[in-house]
Amino acid sequence: MNHDTETIAKLQAIELQLNTINRNLLSVFWIVGFFAFLYFGLMLYMMFFKVA
């Protein structure tokens, strides 16, 4: 019985870590996506309006 309690506690700790990693990766994804959107927007602008 004690073994099951330890296993459940370890699994909960792992789940907490995975949730934290997931949240961080989603934040990185949105930040990178935002800057990619800005970059490709700038490239399209320069392509059609012949800036530079």
C-alpha cells in the first residue's frame, strides 16, 4: 500500500513538471510565431513596395 502512495506522489510530481514545460513551450511558440509574422510581413512589404 505504501508503494502505491509513493508511486502516485511521484507521478503527480512528474505531471506538474510536464505541465510547467508545456506552458513554457507554448509561450516560446507564440513569441517565435509573433516575430515570424513580423518578419514575413516586412518581407512582403519590401517585395511589393520596393523599399531599399
